[in-house]
Amino acid sequence: MRPKRIIEIMREQATGTEVTVKGWVRTRRDSKQVSFVALNDGSMVANLQIVVNPSLIDEQTLRRITTGACIAATGTLVASQGKGQSVEVQADKIEILGDADASFPLQKKGHTWEYLREVAHLRPRSNTFGAIFRIRNNMAFAIHKFFHDKGFVYFHTPLITGSDCEGAGQMFQVTTLDLNNLPRTEDGKIDYSQDFFGGQTSLTVSGQLEGELAATALGAIYTFGPTFRAENSNTPRHLAEFWMIEPEMAFYDIKDNMDLAEEFIKYCVQWALDNCMDDLEFLNKMIDPELIERLKFVTTHDFVRLPYTEGIKILEEAVAKGHKFEFPVFWGADLASEHERFLVEEHFKKPVILTDYPKEIKAFYMKQNDDGKTVRAMDVLFPRIGEIIGGSEREADYDKLLKRIEELNIPMKDMWWYLDTRKYGSCPHSGFGLGFERLILFVTGMANIRDVIPFPRTPGHAEF
Ligand code: 4AD
Ligand code: MG
């Protein structure tokens, strides 16, 4: 008989029937007559209580029911007398499927997040990480559903790339050359023509440029995949490998783009409220008592829309009134997370979409405004997170785009295929990128991005 998952048992509440459940022992508590085993199978945050009567189970088996062990329990499902659970299993048979060595690292409650990262291979077996990874799964599903329902095409862009779309110096190189014996050209440079792809390649930092090719053919597309950035930022919001969702739409201007971004995030947060309440309630209790309130707030309030220049004015006024920022505030400055969070958390107390940034601090492909100084960028700034989405309307004019590429010394040999979108049937179009882990940070209330991806990659860390 297929064992029932605990979530089914809790849903059906079929007391009086015989059930078999399989899972991992979270805790065991012994009283004089019986032992109480909290069993979890990952299907939900709640444990199922297994009541073990020592007179029915042999002593050898009893001893092996320890924290971390995998067991199958068979018995009658009964209404529970105890607090905290509606039903429990009166076991008449226990089978040990896998013993847990006494060194099992998740014995106690109250391990630090740092310690749990050291045992990232086992931390999904804790209640908190179980909740986080179930929510992460739900968010991935919600994202596909949102775009699928709107008729967007899920488009797969390459992970290995020969171009550096967003700017220099942040890419992980991909090579099969022998690093101890590199082939050289006559002038002493590394001869990449002998490398696997016949040229220098890297892991992608974004699928956007290929996404634009697709949008100018299929109309509206999105990508959802891993991206890689070798920036050495040891912050609670940066990973070297993170997942990004990048919709790209023909015939959308920046306003349509903002509307879509706002609708999209609200949809995802509402999805969590509608489908992950057990896990959210757990996190609300254990991690952040304002979590659910914050999620509801975001789904029910309009995001502020504000030009960068206005944002700088607000920050300058705050500085004049004595507010201290670590990084300087001036027109032209790239905003740090402290500035973004000031606008969102202290000034507006709402999510903010900041637009029309100085062109110097944004990528070459953004549509240039008539003022000659700013571009049609839009960043969505969120409480506790700062930037959660970055996007823009794209420059559709071939000549303007080419001029910008030349100004920035971006190698044209990498860009010919991208420029072809503007050469053959160019159209106004827009898109944005949502950092998946930043969304999960927001939805779970966790404080560090390393704790919302199963196996985080950060400077100095690529274990597991
Ligand atoms: O603002 P970014 O760099 O934009 C792009 O990559 C564009 N190509 C997107 C587009 O228009 N299609 O990155 C987009 C988002 C950020 O807002 C942030 O949420 C997330 O990706 N992000 C990171 N998340 C985790 N770790 C990092 N190192 C991240 N860098 C960016
Ligand atoms: Mg950005």
C-alpha cells in the first residue's frame, strides 16, 4: 500500500482507519506508558504525532527511533487528546527504514543560521527550511502560471555566452583550456580560438538580450533560469548564482512595463497568501511577527511611482535634516540599499518604482530620454529588500543605440546580432528582471539571501 503523506492525512481526518506513514523523526518524548514521536515527511510543516506503546514494539526497534531516523509507522488514526494536533497515529507496527547516527547535526532547536549553512545538505530537514523550500516551489509555480495565463511564451536563453551584456568584469569564465599550459598567440595573449567554443565564453549574467530577440518575434516572452555574477559583494542580498525571471514585451512602453511589474509581484505575494498559509503562519510565529501583515499590505496598496531626480531631492532633504547615510547622496549617484530602503520604509512606507535614472549608472540598452541625461529605467524598491526588480523600456532606435554602444566601448563584434533587432523591424519594447531569491526573501521574512536558496554560492563558498 502506498503510504499516505501527512498532508493528506491531516486533510482527510479519517479517524478510525488504518494508515501507514513514512518520514523522519523530529523528536521523541517518553512518558511512563508510551513514547510520543513527532514525524515529518516534508509534505507540510506540521508533524504527525505517532503514539508508540512499548508493549507492542520490540525493544530493539524502540531504541532505534531517534531524532533523524527514517521510519514507517502503521496504526490507527485517532482523534488526539493532546494539545497541538487534531489527529495522531496509535502505532502497532514500526519499521526502521534508516537509522540516524547519534552525530545527526540537527538535534537541538535554536541552531544559528551560520551553523545551518554549514549543514546545508541537511537543513531542509528543519521546519524552517522545509517551509522556505515549499514556498520557493510555490512561487516558481505561481510565476509560470501568471505568465502562461497571459499568453507569454516561456523562452529558454543560453547559460553560456560569448558576450557580456550588462557591463564588464562580473562574469565567470567558461573554458576547457589547460590553465597550466595556455595556448598563446604570437603577441603573447591567450589564444581563445583553441578554446572549446572557438572564442572566449562566460556564464550569463542575464537572459535579456536573447529575450529581446524572442520578444521581437513572439511578442511577449519570459525567461526563468539561473544567472551568474562574479561580483565580490558579501551582502545579505547578493548571490553569485541566483535565479532570475525576465519578461520582455514588444509594444510595451515604460508605463505598461511598470503596470506589469506591479501586477506580477502582487500576484506572487497573493499566491503565497492563498496557497502557503500554513508555512507563512509558521514563519510569522518563528521568524518575523509582521510577515503576514507586510504581505497583505503589499497586495492592497498602490506602488509609488517616482522619477529618480525627485527621489534624490527627498534623500537630500533627509540629509539636510540630519539623517546619516553611509554613502553620499547627489544627483548621479547610484543608490545604495540604505537609500532605497529610506524611500520605501521611512519616507513613503510603501513599495516605490523609481524611474528615469541618469544614463551613466544604467545599461547601454535603455531608452534615452529627450533631456539627454536620463534613461527610461525602472527599479522596483521593496521594504527590507531594496531593489527587487530592475528593468526599462529599451532603446529601439538603431542609431542612438549604436552611438551608446560606441561611447561605452562595448565590442561591436559581440553585438551585431543584438543590433539586428533594431535593423529589421525595430519596435518599442520593454522588460524587467525579478531576482527570484529577493522575492523569496520578501515572502518568507528571512533576513539573508543565503537562507532562501538550497545551496548558496557566494565568494569563498561552493560546497554541496
Ligand atoms: O537589475 P539587474 O542587474 O537587471 C538585469 O539583469 C536586467 N537584464 C533585467 C532586465 O531588464 N531583463 O538584475 C535584476 C534583478 C535585481 O533587481 C535583483 O532583484 C536581482 O536581479 N539581482 C540579484 N539577486 C541576487 N544576487 C545578485 N547578485 C543579484 N543581482 C541582481
Ligand atoms: Mg539593477
